[in-house]
Amino acid sequence: MGRKRKFFFEETPTKIRKISDFIQSPSTLSKRNSIPEHVQLLEDEIRPADGVHTITRTPSKSSKKVTVRNFREQWCHNRPWLKYHPETKSMYCTICQRAQAKNVFSVEPGCTVLKLENITKHEAGKGENSHTASEKVLNAGQQFQTAQRKLLEKSEASVTAAMRNIYFMAQFNLSNHIFADFNKHCINQGCSDLIGLKVDKHTTYEHSNSIHDFQDAISTVIIEDIIKSVDNKPYSIMIDESTDISVDQNLLTYIRFLNQSLGKFEPKSCLLGVRKLRDGATADKITQEIFESLNDFNINISNMCGIATDGAAVMVGRHSGVVTRIKETVPGLLSSHCIAHRLALASGAAADSVQYLVKFQEIISSIYKYFSKSPKNMSRLDKIFDIVKKSECEAHATRFKQVFHTRWLSFDGSVSAICENFSSLLSVLSEDKGAKAQGILKSVSSYKFLHCSFFMSDILKDLSILCKAYQSSTIEYTVVHPLLSVTVDKINGHFENEDGFMFTKFLDDVPSVFDCEKFHFKGHDIRDSGKYRDEAKSACRNFVSNLLENLNKRFSFEGDSEVLSSMCNIFNPILYSNDCKDKFLKSAKQVVQHFSDCKLNDFESEEMLDQIVTFSHVVKSSYSHCSNSINDVCQVALKHKEVYPYVYRAAEKLLTVPVSSVECERGFSRQNIIKTKLRNRLSTDSLFHLMMISLEGPSSDIFDFNRAFKRWADQKNRRICTVFK
């Protein structure tokens, strides 16, 4: 222990005596003036007391002032973590704050002693709450985040690669059970991303449940894009029901809306839902499923403006049909019976009303069965085809096709095949001495059969062209009747002038009048008689007459068709002339009445009628050069929404209302391709996901798999991405 040091100004007898002697010495007095003022001790401050000298220190008037320290910016050089707050005049360390260390540089009020020495000490400090320890904590956190990010990227790449395989399999209708083998094949080909799909021996994400989750996420992204395209626009629906391979009744719903592309408005149809009708296809159940489908996707039911069905009683019943029930909720809804169905029904009914054409259908069916059920007969026919190709230089030979009464227009391919391969058919039947072959030979080797076959070939060809036009996914009501009128004129011309392509060739190869009981036709004997000729002409005449009558009846302007026809008239540039003024005004008033029945908010009948008339004058004067059709005028109206809002609504509704339900038929065809005998246990949800990907999914090159991955990851906690959520 050292000796305790005393403070300099502590009053002791020895110090007082020495100071007093020093002050009173002559040398000190002579030099006193040279002593700095701030160290001078006034003589009068020394007071002897009781033989002892005491000294009292009184500060001078010119004593040193306290120095105010300031923060210097150069202290921050190479110290990005150092921050200074001018308000509190304190320094902070952002590293320590982020690491939640407890020291003077991280907690309030911070370091208030503004010295470089304090900064360097803090920088070089050691310990649990030091700056060095905080740096190590942050570096470890950054390394963890980097590893975390890499692992997330690896997991996302693995799941995305699996989704690409699922997408490919769905688009090409491949079974789910090959998914694991398909992944192994891709890994063997160098796709290393799929290796990370296996988390452990129990978690490989190749189970059927995982496949369902992948398909659900992908289809959800596709549906979101469809709903975004609808975007609260007026829309229509197309509905139909069918039975699949598992004898389950499924209801397909398609949605149709206007989509603007390259400045033109065109209708677009997309699959909306596949629902299983568990309690039967009743009107009440179908209506309930439709409303539930719309509510599931948050689609406003009041925006529905049209509906198309196949015309079944459960759909269009006057008292309790599906359309009637929906109209109770959505006033002003326009319904249409599928034009493709109407065309098939009109043609089938016309054929069924002619006795010989019923037998004609049976003969064609027996020809198909004769070859389809016997490989031997088909082999003989192929040999005949090869001979025909060499001798007649035929490019190809058309095979005989099956016919379906419910799709009567499928007879076009069957009848055309018989006309093109008639010689080969008779050659095969002549070689077979069986009773069945000889019976078919007797039926087809007559003038009556030949006459009807070649005549029907031309008629059915025209009807088939019309049917294909009616089956277009973008067809509008504006072209339904113009296309029908052209077809009717062609059929009338073929019947009256006998100028059909196939029928003209037939007439050139046969005798013009009956002169003997047999004649040669393409190397074969054909039975002939006056009775055969009269019956053939009568059958063709009755068929054409009944066909035109049925078409006129089924495509008449009644009910909602009358409203749609009036909408077509107000956009028909031909009716803008003065000669058609009365017809135009009548149609305009009917359209106004329809929108009045829709119970729209802020609707003014007189204002709408005035806009329709004004719009017709504007189109006639300013757009006559580019408005040659109803669709062209509708496009003009759709581009002037702000000027003619009521005319815009009419044009939008006219183009949005569907005229056929063929999209549902295409959906059922894809359903039967996906759900087969080998995949008959597919659930309705899985069937819907696969149909959505297959029908509505874009190319895999442009599909957003990142969105699908996020949807998949957000569904529930996953072992492959739980750490990152």
C-alpha cells in the first residue's frame, strides 16, 4: 500500500508558512507583475489565525471557460455503423442496435461524450455486448439468410419442375400414376432440379394427394386469369349435362364475355365449372349448381345477360325449367336454343319423315358394321383399295364411317365414303357369298340407292359446312340467319337445277332415261326401273321440302330470338336508309322495351331511343366506308361508350349472348378423353382441374409457374418449404 496522496489545496501549517514566506520575499514582489493574472494569489486573502496561516482560493475573474465538444464527420470515415443524432447530441452504433446488444452506443440516450477516444474504445471492445460480438451475430445472420435463400430457391426449382411435368401430363391427357416414373426419366436425362423434390424417404411429393395439390394450384392460377378477364363485365353462360364412364351425371358450365384484342371486341368462351349432379339432373338442382359456381368465383349474378342450352325440357321448360328459374332472379335474361342442335334436329326430322331415307340410314349402318366387325372383310377392302389406287390413280380411299342418329349430320362422311368407294364396295360384296353380304349387295346395287346417295352427298355437304360454321366458338347472332339463308339457297339450287357436284357426275355416268332393267356403273351391274327412278326423285323432293320447312320453323323469330333480331336490325347498315325507316324504328322501340324490362338503374327510354337514332345517322354519314356489316357497326358502338352509353349496352349484349352450346360438347369430348375405363375413379375435382389445364391452360412456355408455386405453398404447411414461410 502506498502513501495516500493529499490534494494540493488541502490547508496544512507547512503549506501556509511556505506560501506566506514566498509572497513576502523581495524577489517575488519584484516579479509579481509578470505572473499571469489567472495564477496570482491576492495578498489580502492570507489571514493568520491563532498563529497559523490559512489560505482561501478565490477564482479569478478571468478563469478558463468550459470547452463545448462537437461531433466531427471524419469520425464516420470507414465507420458506416456510426450515426449521430443532432437533436439529442448523442452517438449510436447501428450494428449493436440491430444485434440488440446492451451498451452505451445502442441504448438510449446513446453516447453523449463526443470523443474519438470513446468511439475507438467501443470499436475495439470485447465481451458479450461489445461491438465485435454484434458484428459476429449479424454476419452469422446474413450467412443463415443466404443459406435460407439458396434452399428456398432449390425447393422452388424442384416444385416448379414437378409442376411443369404435371402440366405437360395434363395437356396431353397422361395418367397421374406415371408421374414418379416420369420424374425419374427426367432426372436421368439431366434434370437435376427434380432431385430436391424428395425431402426424406417418407416425403417425395409424388403421391396422388401431392399431384392433386399441384393440379389445384395450377388450375387456380388459370381460373384467376379468367375471372380477371371477366372483370365485372356483362357475361353469358352455356350449360349442358352428360354422363361419364362412371355413370355420373356432370354439369358443365362455360362463361362467355367480350375480350378486346388489337382494338377489336370479340367474344371469348372459357370453362367455368364441372359439377356432379348427385340427386339427378332436375331443374332445381341444376339451377342451384349454377348459382353456386358463380358465387364460388365471386361473379356477380346480376351481370348475366344470356344463356344457351341444348333445348331439353328440363332446361327450357316454360313453368319450371332452368331458364325460367334463372329469369326470376335475373330479369331481362336472353336465352337461346343451340343452333347446332336445331340444325341437326331439323335435318334428322326431315330424313325420318321419308320412308325410304329411314331404310337408307339402315343400309349405311349395315355397311359400316359389315367391315368394322370383320378383319377379314376389312383386309379384302384394303386390297381393293390398293388396286383402285393403281388403276384409277386415286390419291386415297375414304373408309366407311359410323353414323349416329342423334348426330344426323355425321351422315355426310358416311355417304361421301360410299359415293367415292362404290366400286370397291360392290367388288368386296360380290366376292362374299354369305347371306348378309348378298343382302347388302342387293340393296346398294339399285338406281334408287345410287340416286339418293349422290343427291344426299351434295345436300349433306352444304349442311355440314353450315354446321361447322355454327360450331365456331366465336360465332355471333349477327351471322346466324345470313349463313342459313345462303345454305337454303344452295340447297334449293341443287334440287331445282340438279347442279350438285357429286350428283352431276352421277347423272353423266348413268342413262338419262330408263331403257333396260340393268346398266353398267363403274364396272358393276345396277338394277334399274321406272319405279326406282320415280321413288328416288320423290324421296329427294320430300326430303328437301321437309328440310326447308323444319329450318324455317326452328329458326323463326320468336320469344328471345325476336329481341336479338331487333338488336341486329338497329346495327344493320342496310336499314339506315329512308326506305327502311319504319322497320328500323320498330326494332329500336322493341330494343328499348327490352332494356326497360331489365329494370336498370337510371334508365331513360326516350334517351335510349334518341341515342339509337342519332347513332344510326352518325354511322351513315361518317362510318359508311368501314361499316358494311352488323358486326362492323357494333364495333363502332363499342368504341364510343362515353358518347352513346345505351347503344354501347345493346351492342355489348348482342355480341355476348351465345347462340350455341357447342363449347359444352367440346368439354364433354375432353371429359371422355380424360376419364376413361382405366381412369374411372377420378374425382369430380380432379376431373375439373385436368379439364381446366387441358382446355384453358396456355402453353407451358408462357404459363406463370411462380404464381402456381406461391399458391401451392400457401395452401398449408409443407415440409419442403416450412422453414421459409
